[in-house]
Amino acid sequence: MGTCSRRPSFLRVASWNINSFTQRKREIQEVVNRLDIDVMAIQETLLIEADRASVPGYTLYRKERRQQRRGGVALAVRRGIEHYSVHVPEMQTIEAIAVGIRTERYGEITVASCYHPPNRTVEIQDLEALMAIGPALIAIGDFNAKALDWNCLTQNNSGAVLKRFLANNNDVHAVGPEEPTYDGQGRSRPDVLDIALLKAIPLQAQLEVVYEGSSDHSPILLTVGEPTPPGGTVTKRRTNWVQFRAEMQRNTALPRIETVDELEAAVMTLETDIHTAEARSTTETVEIFRQDYVGELPHATKLLIRERRSARRRSIRTGDPVDRNALNQLSRRVRAVLDEHFNERWRKHTEEINEGAHDRDFWKLQKILRTQRKPIPPIHGERGIVRTNSEKAEAFADSFELQCRENQLDDEDEDHEEEVERRVRRLNRLPDEDEIRPSTPGEVKEILKVMGEKSTYRDLEAGVPQGAVLSPDLYNIFTSDLPRTDRVDVSLFADDTVLYARSTNAEMARSARTYLQRAVDGMEEWCNRWKVAINADKTWGHACETSLKKLQAVENVALRTAVGAPWFVGNRDLQRDLEWTPLREVIRTKATKAFEKATVHTNPLVREAVDYEAEDRTTHKRPKTQLRDPG
């Protein structure tokens, strides 16, 4: 059985000013599952970057304030819905985070969770920036912008600014519920603070208040499109293996193979027979599916939640302190009961793992607890920018397939290649038995997976899996015949290779350069013969004074062109005003960090290479000495 991303035909988008994610995470988990929410917009999470936060069954996107534990927005998207993260620019008066949802009939719709604090007036340019993040947009959240047009009791400055913005943008309109979303505290009356801004949404939208939770805000639920039965759909594939075996026995022949071409043809025929037998013996069904991450709540807990819902309505309607106190007491009881319910489920789960006594179950559990999976941002692959998990899986597979190909070099030694292939064929025909167990199809999975989305299968022409047990040994065997040159030392660390020569005076330095160049030429010839591609981007050499001056001159020209600097402005003044680090200083900083890492390196050769004192001398300067040059 397998699942894949789906494109919903309608959306259930909820928004809730939670006023502390940590305190009300159980309530969020219960509400999103019971109300069958596709996307939950959350405001005032009060999280910092180091906090762990998750909603089971949903992918959580977060944005926190850096300086203090205030504000913060988040979006929880149901797993299985095809979506991707959308970049939101920094705004002065609005906090927002957004995702793009790919729907079945209406294309892509961007959903943004927004929070505008009440102590500032919203700015027009922030509303314009928010509306520009997507052609079809749902911006929902706590805007603290009051106006009679969206069912508020009064109008404030932010509401007036928003009305003026809507008057100049005909494709955007505001939707507010008919009932208050804010309970009111102290002298504040209950009012509508949570609304939705809809831009070019071609669907019918209904907004309502849901009286849930213990926050001073009630969630709002926006239904976009025509609802279908609750829950998503899952495609289930069931294979009748008895029928599969019968199909293979009936259709598969055992040909006589004498040549390589006949072997290749037989393999292709067998592969076709396997796919045909699988297709004939496999059935696919699409079923309504909804994963219950909460579990069936006890009847008493359901009654208590229903009682709190009635108490919230009564408290908002009357404003009586007695009713508000009763609501607060019920909210505390519901939170305590939910905590007890989830803790009991966790206790039973750990007991079941303990009774099973499988080490892999313990390792899987600790990995889940210790690892916080963050959504992968859009990446640039061979096919351009990709956003969804299925597209990312294909992009990673493309990159992996490209890496596992033979290096095609311009000056290949064809005679050497034929000799290698001839010897390999001879070794493969040796009659001696060995104890090497052949790989099984289950061990070789040429497929990549991103957040549950699988890529298509790829053929790997060359290379070994990274992290495999045999990979280091195979690499050592492959490089065991690296060329050696007199008076030139070769040091290896993993797949990094260093060639170096030593000299004590000017005469020997010229000889060292000659020997070193000879060693480099020999290494290049060896790499071409064995189809080893050298990564030039990671290959470094010392730049002489003339080269550094030329590079700095190019950088200076680029800076002056970028800002249109007049002729009388000096390069140093320009760098200072732009807070631009000169090339020499960049190299010096990177070199200093490299020396600091080398002093504590695990390889003793690396530590010995930097274990010396920088001396003041004018000739034969060692690297540490050159770092002291004023430049």
C-alpha cells in the first residue's frame, strides 16, 4: 500500500490566535483533527528558534521574532496535500508566513498566516507587499484592523488604512465572521479581530467562528470551494502474489544464452514480463482516508469540551464576570484532561515497545524524539526551481544519477580502457568459488524519497553508495597506485590529496617547483587514465602578489560600477562606506580560521604542518608569516 500527494478540490483553512503554542499544543492537535482542517494558520506562537514544535499529521512552518518571545506566526499543512513554501518579504507592521497549495481544479492558491500587533497602525506598503506574494491569495489571521464593513463594532486607524487599500484594489476583499472572534478583556468588548483577505479567489468562501480552546481568541474557519466528504483520499495498491507467480510461470521462457547480446535481450524480456505480471495481478482503489493522530477521546472529555463551547458562547453574549470565570475554570479542566489523555496514550505506546523488545523500535523512537524535521526550502535543480516534495525528490534523483555516471574526459586512453575491461571479464570468469554473497534487489534501491514522496527509478552507471561499509576500502584499492615522484610527498585524507615539496634555499626552491610540476603532470595523467575528475572548485594554490593585485582591481571596478562612484572617490573610501571587506582581508580571515581548525585536527600530519612560530623574515615566508603582512 502506498500514499502520494493529492491536490484538494476544496480547502478548509482555519486561523487561531493561540497566545502561546507551548501551552495549547494539545488543544491545537485535538481541534485540527476533529474539524478536519487542511491548513491551520496560527498567530502569537510566542516561540523562539530553539523551541521544538510540531503538530502530528501536519507539516509545520514557523516564523519567530528574534529578539524576544513575543508574536510569531506559523502554518500547519496537512501531510499529503501538495504544497510548497512561499517567500514572504520582511514587513514593518505585519508578521506573515505563507505556503502555496496546488488544488485540483483551481490551480495554485497561496495561504498566509498574518499577525498585526494592536499597538501599531498597519502600513499601506506592507499590505501591498503581502498581496504581491501570490496571484491567488488567502491572507488570514489576527489583523487587529476594525471596520464596520467586516462586522466589527467600531473602526480604528488600521481598519481605515485597510479600507482605503481595498478601495484601490478591486481584486482584494475582506471577509469577517458575523460573531466576535475576540472575547474581550477588562474594558475591551468582544469584537471581530480575526479576518481573511481574499485576492482573486475563484471559489465560494464561507467564514465562521468556531468556539474552541482556552485562548482569548476563538478560531475562525474558512471553507473555500464545495466541500466533499471529510478526510483525504489514498490510493491503495494490492498485489495478488499467487496470481503474479502464475503469470510469471505462464509467460516467462528460459532462452538459450550464448552471447552478450542474447543476455541483454533476455534481461530486457524478463524485466518486461515482471512489469506485465505485476500490472495484471495488482488492483488500485481510491478510498477516503483520514489519519487519526488524537485517538478516540473518552465520552466524558467530549462532554466537557461541549460544555466549554457553550460557556464561551454565553460569556461572549453576556459579558458577565461570573460567566467569564466559569469559562476559565472549564478551560483549565479541558486542558488538564487533554494532557492526561495524551500522556496516557504515550505511556501505553512506550509499554508496547518495551514488550516487543525490538532494538530497532527503540532506535526509531529516539530518532523521532531527537530529530526535528524542518521543511526543505525550494531548491534549484536541473529542471529549474522546484518547490513540492515530489519535484524535490526528482531533482535529487537527477543530481544523484548525474553523479553516478562515468566521467567523460577529452583525452581518454582508449587502449588502457579496453585493457581494463578485458581483465575484468577474465576475472569474472574465474572458476574458483568465493564467499561473497551477491546483492539482492531489496538491497539495491535506486530511488530517493523526500518527506514521503518517492522519485522515479534511475539507472546508476558508476559509483558506490556514499556511507556504504565497503566504500572506503574500494577507494583505497582504486587509489593504491597513485603515481609517486622523487622529492615530492603525497598525503591522503579520505578523498583529499596533497602534493608538496620542500626547500631550504632559493636554489632548492627552483628545483622543488620543477619536481612539484612533474608530480602534478603525473597525477593529471593518472586521473585521465582512470577517469577521475578533479574538482577544480576545491583545488587551491598560493596566489602571488601580482595575481592578488589583478583580482582586487577587478573587484574595485565591479564595486564602482555597481554604485556609480565618481572618479575622485578612492577605493578604500568606497570599501569603508559600503562596509565591503577587501579581497586580502577575506583571504586572511579564511586562512586564519583554517589554521585554527588545523591545530586541533584529528590527522597528526595536519597538526604538524601548522606547528611552528611565524618569523619576521623577508625571504621564503611561510604561510603564517604572510598572514602578518599589512597588505
